[in-house]
Amino acid sequence: MNGLLDRIRQFDWSVLRGEGLTFYGINFAHPLVLLLLLLLPLWSWWRRRRKRRENAIPFPLAGVLARGPRPKLAWTRVLPWLRTLAVAGFIVAVAQPRSGARSTRVASEGIDIALAVDISSSMLAEDFQPQNRMEVAKEKLKRFVLGRKTDRVGLVAFSGEALTQVPLTTDYPVLLAAIDNLQVGQLEDGTAIGTGIATAANRLRTAPGRSRVLVLMTDGENNRGAIDPRTAAQAAGTFGIRIYAIGVGSEGMAAVPVGRSLFGLRYENRPVKIDEALLTEIATATGGRYFRAKDADALQRIYEQIDTLERSIVEQRAFVRYTEQFRWPLAIGLLALLSELYILARRGVLP
């Protein structure tokens, strides 16, 4: 009894949910129809019993009568088998056999990532020659996104305030276009790190995945916003969100835009100030890490390192197109039926 219960528990009940049953490389879309094959022996027995009770004599065509009585030919005994073969062929055809494909669940790596990008005016500093910080950051962000396959990625821009540019999505072309459109001046100037974290964490907190990551990139110190960065990070941590903070900027002095003139932006050499202590505290409190990107190559290496640190297993369903094979059993069934009709029409049987 225990063995029977184990077999029932181990049975793949997906056959009842329309996923079919595979037998010797052939998948049947409607496998329960095959149970009708078990009734064929009973049907054959019933036909033979009924035939014995019949008193009528089957007459052949006139041409056969003219030839007079003849003994029953041995090959006429295949007539009942032809009928059974025809019915069996039709049953198998209705079960819809198919080959060359399957529906399976495969494991792949995937995480939910929110990219929080500082777009304050200091991101125009030209210490990442020949480009400024903003252009380099956008280039590395796009390369990071292009490396995604199953990850859901969202984009948040912040300066003195924060705004979600793209919610979590796997539509990477839309995400790349949004990164291209990031511009300094789109939002009120300043650096509201706490607001940026809170906005990105709000997008991640309801994400279905088990691995939630916030990549925070800034080049300054928190000087705006009503939300304290530490409080925002603590709240993010309660939702299982890890923060990887990146401080962008060289050491020493950097040419920073301070206003406009007739010839465009006016730059002054000012010291690079990044609150590394704050960013380290924020990242560590959530189980993440802090990185310092002093040049474009360092920023690229940081994104590659984050890529290797975060991986989780998600389940996806993979589909492959089927090749329908119902024509073969249908053809066999029709051939058997036509053969029976031909024999009955041309070779009448005399008792």
C-alpha cells in the first residue's frame, strides 16, 4: 500500500494541467484520451460474442454468388483486427501526439536592481577627461544594463529631489534610452541622498524577487532633502535591500561648473568632496559595500564587481515549438478502415 501511495505522490500531475505526457520521445497533448485504448479488448470480445448470436447470413455481391459457395478464406480473419486497428489509430490521433519540443522549467540567474543616479550640477565636473562625470557615468550604466539578461532594472534620478525615470523592467531598450536622456538640470539642484535612496527603495520593496539591490552613485555630500540618508538606508534594509554605494570623483581638485558666461559654463577648480564615511555606513548597514571610482576605468571595474556579487536563482519556463504527429496514426486508422470496407465489398464471406 505504501508503494502505491509513493507512486501516486511521484506522478507528474502536470498531465492534467495541459502540459502533456511524454512517452518514448513523443508528447501527447491529451494523454487521458489514451485510456480509451484499454477498452478495445473489451470491445473486441463484445463484437465476437454478438457475432455468434447473429442468425443472418452475410451475402456477397452477385458476382460472388455466381461463383457458388466457397470455404471461408483464412485472410478474412483479419477483418476484426482491421476494425480494432482503425479505432486505435483514431484514439491515438485524438490524443494529439507531437515531437521535437517540450515545456520545461529552467533555473536562471536574476535580481531586481534600482539604479539611483546623482544628476546634480557637480556631475559636470571634468576630472574624468576627456568626458565629464555625467557622461562617463551614463556610459558605464549602459554597459552594465547591456550585461543583464533576466534582471529587472529600474532607474531613479536625484539631485535636490528624486524622480523615477523607469520602474523595474526587463525592457532594456527603454532603460537605455532613459539613461541617454539623463541631463543635469532636469531636477532642482543639490544632493538629496536620503530622498534618492527612499525613492529607489520604494520601487524595490514590492519586487517579487528575493534579491533586491540598490546601486547608488553620487559625487557629493548630502545637503538637501527632508529624509536623512541613514534613516532611508535603515528602512531599505528592513525590506532586504542591499545598497552598493559608489562615490564618483577624483582626489584633490576638479574643474566644477559654477555658473554661465557668454561662452557657456564657467568652471572653477574646487576640492572634490565626497562623504565617504556616510556612504560606507549606508552600504554596510544594509549588507552592501562602498566603492570609490576615481576614474572611468575604476567605475567600470566597480560595476563588474557588483555584477559578480549579486546573483540569485529564478525559475522561468522555456518553450520550444512542437511538430504535430497526429497525421500518422490518423492515416493508419483510415487505411485500416478503408481496407475493411474494401474486403467486405469485394470479398463477401459465405458460411
